[in-house]
Amino acid sequence: MAISRSGCEGCTSITCTSTLEVLSSETGKQVKTAYDRIESRGMSACLFGSTGTCCRNCNMGPCQIIDGVEEMVGICGATADTVAARNFARIVAAGSASHTDHAREMVRGFLETAKGHGPHQIKDVEKLKSLAQVFGIETEGREVNEIAVELGEKALAEFGKQDGAPLSMLKRAPAKRQAVWERLGIAPRGIDREIVEMMHRTHMGVDQDYENLMLQASRCALSDGWGASMLSTELTDIMFGTPVPRRAIVDLGVLKPDHVNVTVHGHEPLLAEALCIAAQDPEMIELAKKQGAKGINLAGVCCTGNEILMRRGIPVAAGFVQQEIALATGAVEAMVVDVQCIMQSVAEVAKSFHTDIITTNYRAKMPGGVHIQFDEEAPLESAKAILTHAIKNFKKRGKFHIPQDTKLDVVVGFSHETINYMLGGRFRASYRPLNDNIINGRIRGVAAIVGCDNYKLLDNSHEVIARELIKNDVLVLATGCAATSLGRVGLVTPEAVRFAGPGLAEVCEAVGMPPVLHMGSCVDNSRILIAATAMVKEGGLGDDISDLPAIGTAPLWMSEKAVAIGQYFVASGAQVVFQSLPTSGAKKFHDYLLNGLMDQLGAKWNVAEDPMDIAKLMIKRIDQKREALGINKQRERVLFDMAMRRELGSGPLKDAGCHGPAGG
Ligand code: NFS
Ligand code: SF4
């Protein structure tokens, strides 16, 4: 479906009101955005590219392959299935590599902190100790920092490990799942190694068997989910605090007319956390005041936004498709970026205003950007240099337009630990109540809505899916830009319970939780793996993740990372639904993803085009699992009496209350 910017003058193809408002404002009309580029290009996605059968892996090609046409194989003889499988596997490798390099930086930052360098401390000692156990580290009678140094070193070694025991975190998975990995020979050996081997096996003339290629794609993706991403999430929690529920606000309206607005865009929380600390420094605030501003307003964009939203309640201004729109307000002094999901066009949009794009990572520079290298050994000093640059821009601000009515309340911070104590209570933290409510049918199942925004589809797709799911008593877990977009439409707050079906509403009301739980950034999808494992271990819902009435979707996937996530979900036993897969031009391979993987992994990919169809398919899959578990009948019998209300009514979210916003 073509989505045009003309949407802001009549047509309704963009539904986001803040985006529409900015695009039709005086400042918005000054700039060209992706919406204009789509209009001028006619949204012509390349046919061969989108069906996965274009190969340029060697210089005898590039070859366009047509499935079933004898003379249309590659010069080397590669078939459509081989080419599509190689391309797909490379997407998984690239996505895993992105999470991995991010995770490596977090582990290195963690080690610095453990050694007592820099402004951060070990905040979550309990989590440190439980993770130390996973790595076989002695904790009795040892100093916190000593344990942390050993953990950091062991974590770092997971990246370069070659052989021996598989990655340490795999032990956290249900025993039956570990046995599946062992039987298939896909337990990752070392994080970097699996990515390198994937790139090797997809080189011209190596692995020509799509089933064999997919085994390595699973191993590579698992090294991301249970390796890199999980390490990143856990060590970041230990260092910056495990998220707890707190109130915050999202959408473009979080920008402030009288403050220095600094948007933080990218992924690695080391930079964002340092900026949060620096923005509270009296010296910095004084400097802002000298320039005529009332203070400094930090706001997040994309996943780095989700990280500081979850841990500090810092507002999120924009998700992926709004990054240009945030700048088009003319109210941003600087957009500070690190790595991933930063469109090159932001530098072009910024040229129309006083805004600077400040790049901070040597890996990611940009023509038109100002580079201030973030020094991991002196994070606070770097953050101050960046802020000083931004503050000095304030006086140059010209006309601007901040949408006033778009500031949505959200309640965020649903880590696995939060869910554990929220439903179970502080003194009997457990997943028992969640499992029981699934078994008795008040909660039909659990669905993860994750991943990106994408201009290719209507921007309300996440919303359509989420509304249908919660209406049907499915509890939704959200991460990444999907979570931001659900926040923008008011679904990530306890008040959204009015849109939920009676069973889910009952549970949410009793505990005071939203029907859509914000679980963080994209690396935080590893929290979903842990939550799923906890559900299995609690009992009553089968003995593997593949038995759970649970499913995931990344309907608007854009990034290669989303495919890596999809593949590690599938390899972990959770089915996923995407709106499209770049494999449809290769019949056998495409069918293998949609059906064949089931035999080996107990899970598979699914495709449904329309958001409502995606939701319906997810509910169908959940019901199939309920049926297999023999709990489908309970749903029909469930009654909500006072005893059940009382049983649910003592959740800690209610008695602890939520933290107020802690914005910049
Ligand atoms: Ni995830 Fe985050 Fe957003 Fe997609 Fe990009 S920011 S890591 S990849 S676009 S959800
Ligand atoms: Fe063509 Fe084969 Fe070379 Fe790919 S590897 S470009 S299919 S010759």
C-alpha cells in the first residue's frame, strides 16, 4: 500500500496525529521526508529483491533466478531455493551481528564499571549474583565488584569462544529445548563464531542445501537471543538497574518549547545513561539558562529511547518512522546518535534548521553530521561535551512547531522480574498466578508484538493487532518501536484495560497493570525468552516453550535484526507471524520456513498480510496450543466471582504505586 505525505492534507494513509500535524505545519513543509521519497519513487520495491531470488554473492553474477524456469538458475547453477536460503541466512547473520556488537560494547562498559571506573555503579546486586551462578562464579564472601569483574570477563569470553561447552546462558532454557538444540547440533559454540560461519557457508560455492543452511541460521540466531542480546540486557540491568514499573510520556509532544531539546537516537544505553547524568549537572543546566532556556529536555528516539524510558522514565519522542518528523518540528537543538536505525536523511532534514546531528561512535559517521566521539573511559566528559554543543544551538532556534496535544501516558518497566513479583506478590514472587490464569482461561494466551515501524504499511498496524488481541483476552508483551507505537495510541497504560476482554481485564484490573506490557528495547526480547522459560518451569503449560499458548509478531519489520529475533524465537520453540518474508520466490524454501521447520523445532514462521489477519492467525495458533494442552474448555467455563477477585487483588503494583516521570 502506498503511503504518501499527501496524507496530511486529506488522505488518511498516515494515521498518527502528531506526524500529520508536524508534516502540515510551516516547519514540516520545509523538509523532504521518507513519505515524499516514497511518493516520488512510486514505492517500487524491487521484485527480485523482495522475493529473495537475486544473488550477487560472486562476480559471475549478479544473477536473477526464476523458480521453476530451467535456464533461470544462477551461472553457478544455484537454484531459487539455495539463493533465497543464503540471502535469508545472511539477513539473520547481519541482524545477529548488530545485536552482538552492541552487546560487546555493553559488556566492556560493564567491565569498566566493575573495575570502579566511570560514573556508574553495580545497581542490581541480586541480579549480579544470580547471573554469576549461571556462569559458575563463586559469590559467597566476595566483594560485589570482584564478582562483577569475573562475570564481565567470562561474559566477554563468550564472544570469542571456539569450542567446549556451548554458551552459558543456554542452560537457562527449558531442559527439553536444550535437548532439541543438542539433537540438531545447533547449540551455539561462541557468539562471533556462529556469525562468521554463517557468512562463510553463504559464500559462493559452499552450503547448497537450504535445510543445512537453516540449521546454521538457527544456531547463529540463538547465539544472539540466548547469547549477545541476553548478555546485553542482563548486564545493562545489573549496571543501570532492572526496570520497575513507572509512569512516563511518549510522542512528539514531549519536546519542550522553552528547553534545550536533545533527542538521543540509536541503541547503546552507555551513551544515553551518561547523557541522563550530564543533563542533571548544575553546570550544564546553568549553561542552558545562560542561553535563555529553562533547562535541558532529553527525549529518546528508537531503542535507546526505550532503554532510558524503562529505567529512568525519560520520555520517548519518536519511534523509527518519526525520526525525521521529530527534527521537522524545528525544536530540536541536537539529535545525538550512535549506531543502528539512523536514517541518512536526518542530516538532510537537519539542514533546514539550527539542529545538529551529533554522531558519537567511530563505527557510524555521516556526511553533514558533527562527530564527537563518545569515550567509554570518560563517559561523563563526553556527554558534557555533546550537551554543551547542543545547548549552544538553542539561541539559533527559529520557527518551530511542537504538537501540543500529543503526549501520551504510558506505564513501562515490565522486566521478567517485575512480572514475577507483580502477579505473584512480593513475598511469593512466581509465575503461578499467570499460569493459573492461562489455564483457567481468563488469559487466553500471551503474544509478543515486537520490532520496527516501516513506511510500507499503515502506521496503525501494531494498534490494530494489539486491540484485537487484548479484546480476545490475549496478554500483549511489546518491545522496540512497536512498543513506542502502542504507547502513542494509549494502549500501554492501565486505563487501556477498557479495551480488553473480560478475562484479561479482570486480571489487569486486579493487579493494576496495562493489557500491553512494555518490556523494553529490541535486545530486551531476551526478556521474553526468560519469561517464556519461567512459564514452562512453573508448570501446567507443557514442558517446552513450544507447548505454551504464546506467539510473536514483528508486523512492520524493517531491520535485519527483526529477522534474527524471529529466527531465535522460532528456534526457541515460539511461532512468529510476519507480514512478509523475503523468500516467496523460492517455493520449496519458503514452504520449509512456513511448515517444514515445525518437525525439527516445534515452531515455524507464519505470514499474513493484513494486520487483522495477523491478529486472527495469532489467536488461532494460541487456541491450537490450548487445545493440545487440554485447557481449551476452561475458557468457556470461567466465571468471575468475588473469591477470584480477592485472590488477584493484592499485587504489588497496586500497593507500591508507580514512580513519577523523571524526565530530563
Ligand atoms: Ni529494533 Fe531498535 Fe526500531 Fe526496529 Fe530499529 S530501533 S533494535 S530495529 S526500527 S524496533
Ligand atoms: Fe550467480 Fe551463483 Fe555467483 Fe550467485 S553465486 S551471483 S547465483 S553465479
